[in-house]
Amino acid sequence: MQAVRGFLPRMTIDLKDLGPGDIDWLVDQHARLYARDEGFDESFPVLVRQILEDFERDHDPTCEKSFVAWEGDQRLGSIFCMREDDETAKLRLFFLLPEARGKGLGRTLLEACMGFARDSGYRRMALWTHESHRAACALYEKAGWRLVRSEPKVSFGTEVVEQGYEVDL
């Protein structure tokens, strides 16, 4: 566990590895919020569960890491660093509850994930997201990520603009 203080006013955040109950919580929160905010169908939480269960079963702790943000006994969000190949880490499941947004926690999670990737010897990171996630995209760009792909699609039962970002570490 890593306690994080600093630019998070009035918040003491613990960044913990994926633990008991985290998978169900993350799947439920992704399902609820993405259905409400983006119109995603039930195929989205199925994908989230698959990613999390694969990570829990197969991840290599020397080069892959989960960060689940807690304040006291409440989960607030997550970010995952996963191996894409020997030189590239993949950022996955960057998520914050609405009440945790706008307080610097997203930046804290992103910096922790990128720092882990850098310390693990990766040369770059990649991610995919949707154009509608404007605050996250702005955060990526402030952290040096560049947009490398943008394409309209139908995903999870709705029209989206998928985007790919990369950053050199």
C-alpha cells in the first residue's frame, strides 16, 4: 500500500493492489456509470470483468501493477499498468467515481501508473479511450501523451469515437 498526500487537498489516499471485492466493485461501477453517462450496454461490464479476471490470474508483478485508490474505507477509482510487449505498457481501466473527480486524484493515479511503467523498464505506454472522456484526454495531453488514432465506431451498443494515445517514457 502506498499513501499519497500532497496536491490532494483534505484527502489522504491509499493506493492499494487489487484486493478482495475490488473486481466486483469495479465491474459494478463501470456498468452503472458508463450505462448512465455513455449509454453503454451490458457488453461493457463483461469486458471489464474479463480484463480484471485475466489480470488477477495472469499478471506478472515485476512489470504489471494495479492501483486502487481508497480514502478510508471507500474505493474511489483505479488505474492499471499492463504489459503490451517488452517495450510498451498499456494503461487500462482508468476510472474515478464522479465525487472523486476534480481533486487531483486522476493526476495522482496517472503519475503512479506512468512511474511504475518507467521504473519497470518500459520505453512507452499506450491506451485507448473515447473522445467523450474529455477530462481524461486533457489529463493525458498535459502529461505528454499524444493522440495517435481517432475513429468513429459502434461499441457497447452506442456510437463512439475511439481514440488511441501514446507517450514515450
